[in-house]
Amino acid sequence: MKIVLDRPRCEGHGLCEEAAPELMHLDDEGELVLDREELGDADLAAAGAAVRVCPVAALRLA
């Protein structure tokens, strides 16, 4: 499984970063950076939480 970012949709709110800081972060310009796209079993809960809290639905699991 992997996490997919719809970059044009992302507004840089940072809620996903709070939910899954081990998987993603906002850079100095407020752009979301995925530190890991491919997810292991231990990452699924955090990734799911990040997807759910995004107010513009810029993240999805595939």
C-alpha cells in the first residue's frame, strides 16, 4: 500500500503532518513532502489518520 498526494489540491494546513510526522512533513515553503510513499503494516494507522484529517482530501491510500 502507498500514500498518494494530490499536490495541486494540498493547501499546506499541516494536519496530516501532525497525524503522521514519521511519514510526511511541511518544508520551509509550506509544501508537503512525503518522506515515505510505500507503507509497511506499522504505518497504516498513521497514514489512514493523515488521510482522514486532510480538510481538502489531498491524500489517499492506494
